[in-house]
Amino acid sequence: VGTDIQTGPDGNLWFTEFSADKIARITPGGEITEFPLGHDGGPYGITTGPDGNIWFALQKTNKIARMTLDGRIDEFAIPYKGPQQPKPWGVAAGKDGNIWYTMQGTGKIGRMTPNGEITGEWELEDKAGPGDITLGPDGNIWFTEIYAGKIGRITPEGQIAEYAIGHKKSSPKGITAGPDGNIWFTD
């Protein structure tokens, strides 16, 4: 099952294969190349990092991974204490040169350098399953809160604002910056 897709720095599309534990590349001509992880990691969100590599979340192993365009993978653990696992979901490259990610299991947003060093974690008010994440045209990071029915924004300094969608059955998931300068999301 493919879960996320992103244009890579090489002009190809890169996507995650959650059930198959692979990252894949498809050229504009339709040629697909798969890169197996070699373990049960559950790759989810994917983005092109500020370093020109492909970054993705490994939901089952609580890691964020970096892959070069030729398939070399490095994995960075998200440390945690207690029974609640982070379960990273979405990843996005920030304007600040870092990788930002959501942690579905702990209700937090995290920040990591391109070297894999975690430099911040911020807990959301409702701890309600942050999902997809994107860089907004305003330079902030925007994300969905699936179980709280909200859209959130975090600045590079870690200031969080949350916006209720306004109806009880709201469950936003996908989010992206549109060409019109607005943030678009699925609900």
C-alpha cells in the first residue's frame, strides 16, 4: 500500500510502500525502482530534505530515515520513555533547514537536523494524533490533527497555534501548500 508521494530533487516521484516496507521511485516515463528497507519499518510520510536526500517516517520502528538518491539509508531513532510510542507519521522540510515530523502516538511535533540530531519536541494541547505536515508559504510548518478536528501551525521557534475546523465529525488528514498561497487539507 502506497501512503505518501513527493517530487524528488531528481525530477522523479518518490513514494512510500507501507505494507511492503519499501521506498520507491517512479520516473515521468513510468519506470519504477524499489528500495527495500530490509526490515518491518512501516514507511509513511516522505519529503525531499534541505540536503537533497529523501526523508521519511518509519512508523513501526519509531525512526526518521534519510535516503540518498542511490538508495543508501540512515535511520535516526526517536527516543521515548513509557508505554506510549511516538509513531512518526508525516515529515516535511522546513525553511529553517531542518526536518519536521509528527508523532501520532505521543501527540507531538518534532524537529531534527539533516545530521539526525533531534533539536526540539512540542506537545499539542489535545495530544490528538497529528498526521500529515507541510511547509507553508509563510515559512511555518502546518499539520493536521486527525482526532481533534484541527489544523495546526508551528513556527521555526516552536510557537504553536491550533485552529478548529468547526464540525464534530472533522478528521483532517492530508495537507499541502497550494499555488494560491493558501494551505489546503482533506477532511
